[in-house]
Amino acid sequence: MLFVSFIAFFVVVINSPDESQPVAQETKLHQEDQNKAVNWQEEIKKIATSDKTETEKCDEFSSLARNYRPELKEIAEFETYIVEEFKTGRYLSDLKKHEYMLTNIFKSEVVHRYYDDQLNTPIDKFAFYFWQNSKYTYRGADSVYSADTVRNKERMEELLKKMQ
């Protein structure tokens, strides 16, 4: 028991942050976060041109969307973007345009995660259905004409009426 306590103490001491440099560490982490945020478009290009399957591309990119911290201005831009892509019917028109589809998936997931069902707003639900349709058709799990995709499209049309 004493040995286990010693090991636990040793692990805690080794893993404790250096308190002599907390500000420097926080600043470095903040800068890294900002760099990640600024480069989401570059990440899309890199992932889109990789030899991975659509499912692997989605999975890799989804973690970036989950960790992305948008500015309010971006939320408004992303909302406008996904609504316009839906209204014009482009959002599912070419599932092989990897960069375009990953952009749609990213923006809709960021919008949906921003609201996170807290306000139960039409744009939150719209973003969720847009994300579902984009992700599952891109990955090949659903077709553009599947019952789930069509039902989500109908839901988005209803939500658009509420948003106007």
C-alpha cells in the first residue's frame, strides 16, 4: 500500500505544471488555438486532397469542427452560407467535390454546436439537418433521394419559413 501511495505521489509530481511559467504556457496555448482556428480552410484543402475515403475524411475533419471556437461574425457568415447553399439546391449537387462538401459539413456542424440545442432556434435545427444530409450523403450512407434525406429537406424548408 505504501508503494502504491509513493507511485501515485511520484506521478502527480511529475505531471504537475511548472507554476513558474503559467502565463507563458497559457499564452502559447491561446496562440496555438488561434492558429488552428485561422487554418480551418487549409485543413479542409489538405484533407480533401488526401487519399482517404469520404468516411475517413469526415471523421478527421469532424474533430476540427468540434474543437473550433468561432467568432460571432463567423456564426452569422456560416448561417447565411448554409441557408443559401440549401435554397439554391447546390449543397448536395456534387458529392465528389470533397473540399466543397467538407466545407458544408464543417460550417453546419459549427453552427449547430454553437447553439447546442440551448435556445431551440430554427437555425440550430436547420444546421443539424443540413449537416446530417451533407455528411451522410457525402459518406455514401444515404443517397440524395433516400427517405431520410428527403425528410430532412422537408424539415429544412419548414424551418426556413420560420426564419423569414
